[in-house]
Amino acid sequence: MNGPQDLGGMMGFGPVCPEANEPVFHGQWEKRALAITLASAALGEWNLDMGRHARESLPPHVYLGVSYYEIWTHALAHMLDQRGMVTKQEVQQAQMLVPPVPTQKPAATKAQVQAALAAGSPYDRQVNRPARFAVGDVVRTRVMHPSSHTRLPRYARGKTGEVVAVHGAFVFPDTHAHGQGEQPAWCYGVRFGGTELWGEDADPRLEVLIDCWEPYLLETIT
């Protein structure tokens, strides 16, 4: 979707100022925000892409007006409320007011969380069809403006680039985020020139590499 998270090339937001020696967490509450998000996800009620879509679906004034982990907690509260796992009153009062509802999986133990984090969540999959594109192919991305989830940035739609890597097949986030199955698809590293993405005013030396799933790529330019 064209949400507040998709800012590539937009003006008026000021410079990006990296924080020197930035800590992993800026406060104890951020640790708790991450822990609660992981513990809730372990209940099996949503997947990674559903969580990402919930964050990017926050209203722009909320998304742009809060910090990184506040975005996480706002989205988490919304997902829990949608599934009847908490009420808005419980979020506001920070206490349980109604009995908990059954979930697909039981609450994870500390040992299970540690093992899951160590193992990661591989999203690569085997598919029974060959890759449509190869390194060196010149491709064009689709022009689309879905209200649903997509990993194709708005600024890179309808643009021409060169395939520089064939990563393999991975879960397709556009369907996975909406309960429509994994539908794995080939994923490519595609290189775009800055002037192709943002016009003649862009730095001609700029190159952007974007991971593009095959359904994003319309055709090979010959």
C-alpha cells in the first residue's frame, strides 16, 4: 500500500541523521515492546507479513509522529484488538479486564523464544518452475497502487532496471500478509539508476538495489 512508510524520494522530512554509537534500545520500555511483540506473535495468530502490514497501515499522523517501537506497539494493539485478544479498554488501562481467549498456540516459554530467535524464520522455498529472468536481463516493474501489502516501493514502480542477482524463491509477502497463502515466487536483485527513479535532478551516480519478486516484473526489455 502507499502508506507513510514509503517515503523514498519524498521531500520535506529533513535530513537523515544517524546517531553515533546508537544503542540497541533507548529505554527499558523498548525492550518490553519487542518482547511483547515476539511473545504475541508466538501465539500463531498472525505471520511476519501480517505484522508488517499492520504497522504500515497506521494512519500517517500516527506513524510519522511516534518512535520506532511505538509504531510496533500501536500495530500490536490493533492486531490484538482485531482478534478479540484484548479490548481497547484493556490497552488504555494497561490491565486485563476480560478472560483470555484461546489461541492457535500456547504461550511460548523463555527457552522456546531463545531457540526460535536463534533458528530464525527462513522464508526461502522450493518451486517447480524455473526463474523467468537471469542476471543481465533488463526488466520493467509494474505500475500498481494496491491498498493491500506489497514490498515494491512506490518510487520504483513503472521503472526500468537490470537484474544483478537471482536470490531464489521466497514466500510472496503480498499474499502472505492477507491470509492467501505463501505462494512462493522467484526474487531478484534489480539495480536502478537514480535518474531512472527520480528524474534528471537525481544524482546520476546513484544506484539503488531493490529485491523484486517475480510478480512485480512485467517484461524483459530487449
